[in-house]
Amino acid sequence: MRRTEEELAAGAREVEAGEVRVRKNVRTDRESVEVPTSHEEVSVERVPLPGEATEAQIGEAEVVVPVTEEEVVISKRPIVEEEIHIRKKVVEDAEVVEEDVRREEMDVEDDTTFRRDT
């Protein structure tokens, strides 16, 4: 006959405890930038001249004066601002567990009697 008992063995296994989610969203903000610009203005001044003109000075003529102004030019370019690093570390810990275990016990009753001859 064999006597048996349970032995408590405890170990650990990995189970998923959740997750960490890092999400990137795009937000649009309006920015204002003041840009200095310049432009040309034309003024025409009439100055009276005394004297007489000759026949050769009388005729049609045209003078064209280009006028310039600066216009604002906008360009956008992406730049990297930061980087996100995600790390996991294993933290060692210990838990105490309790569980009932069964154990057989043997009782031996000896009802034998010996007669001794003397």
C-alpha cells in the first residue's frame, strides 16, 4: 500500500495586464507673423518753365515708370520637434499564496497477540 500526499508547487506565468497606447493627433493652430514689406509710390510734380518752345519740341511722347511693391511669400516646412521613447522594465516582486493540500495518513492497528512459551 502506498501513502500519497499533494505537494504544493507554485510558479508564475505571463498574462496580459493591459496596454499603453501613444497616439499622435494633428492640431491646426493659426499663427500670425508680421512681415515688413515696402512699395514705391509715384508723385508727379508740374514745374512751370519760362520761355518759348521750338517747333521740334512739340509732339507726342510717353514715359513709363515701373512701380514695384513687395508681396508676402509664405512657405511651410515640417521640422522635427521631439521624439517619444517607450520603454518597459521588469520589476521583481513576490506574492505569498496559500492553498489546501491533501495528505493521506496511515493508521496501523496491530491486533496480533503472540503466545510465548516459556
